Amino acid sequence: MRLSKRQKLAIAALVLAIGVLGIQSVEVEARYQAIGLLAGVAYGLSAWALFEDLKGIEWLTVLILPVMYPVSVALFYFLLPVRILTRVTILGLFGIGMYALLLTENIFNVASIRTIQLLRAAHAVGFLLTLMVAFFMWDTIFSFRLAPWTNGLLVFITSLPLVLQALWSVNLEEKITAKIWQNTLALSWSLGSLGLMISFWPVTIAVASLFLVSGLYVGLGLVQHSLSGRLFRKTVEEYLWVGATVLTITFLLARWG
């Protein structure tokens, strides 16, 4: 029996949810290898589900979030309280989110060929999930209590693919243009610098992660509006207001002295 695309997306989401759950039973010493295997499985399953319309650069851009999302959740899962209800809830939300993400990437896939009405909704979902993945990744990084320079470097590295796919999705071009690469590097470098800075502040892991996610929200929002030709003065002011507010709140939450 030939499976429909939606059935393939549902199967991929279900298998990855089981994979995230299964990693928790792996010995601590082998968990990161298991997460690496999960990343490979996520790429393979997502490519299988979206195979019909994948072409060219989409083998990279469309599949970045479907790989990073389960990896980030698996890493964050280790930090959760050992309570059945909490973990089952997160796992259920992961499955729903994974299915929604694959639907979103399918819309990007199709929209690169022809106009589709759901594209604006897909952009909103993709933006939200990008912020969510960033929070999970950065919360995990800060939980290791590494040196500030290491935090900054890891934030920069994890920002690169997240920003790249988010900027490419604005116009869904057949190749990644020099402008997208330049904006990706600039925004990722800025986030890495913020990661370095916040590592010196006496704030909690959650506050540091949310501060960086706010930076991603502001930077990504401004650049996406610029790429789409909709960057107006009022838009800039609104994003800068959000950034200034978050910076002030973070400063006040810090345990100075």
C-alpha cells in the first residue's frame, strides 16, 4: 500500500518521539553517541517523508530544523525532573511539534515551486520552532557550566544552522545567496558575543538562555523583514523596544554583588 505524504510525516514524528524516549534508557556514557545516531535517523526519516519535492539546496535547508529539533529536545530532556508526568507531557508535545514542523517544511518545499496560501502560517510556525530549538540548545550549553569563551563559541556554532534556515525560508531561493551567508554570519557572531557577555553576568541558566533567545528574536525578525522588503521604521522601533526591555529585565534579575 502506498503511503500518503501526511502518513509518512506522522510515522516520522512517531518514530522520532520513540527515539527520544529510548535515549533516556541508554547508559550515561553512551547518551551523546545515541543522540548523534538520533540526528542521523531524523535526517533520514525527514528526507524519506519529504523526498518527493526535495531538490538542490533544500536537502540542507529544509532538513536543518527536523534534525536539530529532536536533538535539542533529547539534550534538554536530561535536565528535566525525574517525574513521569513531566516527561510524558514533554514527549507528547514533542510528537505534536515534530509533526507540525514536518508539515511546515513540506509547505516550504512546495512553496519554492509554486505559490501556496499557507506560507505565512508556515513562516510563523518555523520562526516559533527556531526560537524553541535555540532555547533548548542554549539552556543545555549553559547547564554544563563551561568557560565563558566556550559558551560563546558553542552559541555561535549552534546559531549558524538555525539562522541560515530561517533566513533562507524568507524567499525560498534555489541557492543560498551571498547576502544570506553574510547576514547569517553577522547574526550568529552577534549571538555568540551575547553568549560570551551573559556568561559573565550572575544570572540563572534559564534567564541567560531566554536573554539569548530574545536576541535571536530581535535579530532574526529585523533581518527577515529586511530580506522580504518590509523593514519599516515602526518595525525597527518595535523590535528595538523588545530588545531594550529584555536587556533591562535581565540586568535587574542578575544577582549583582
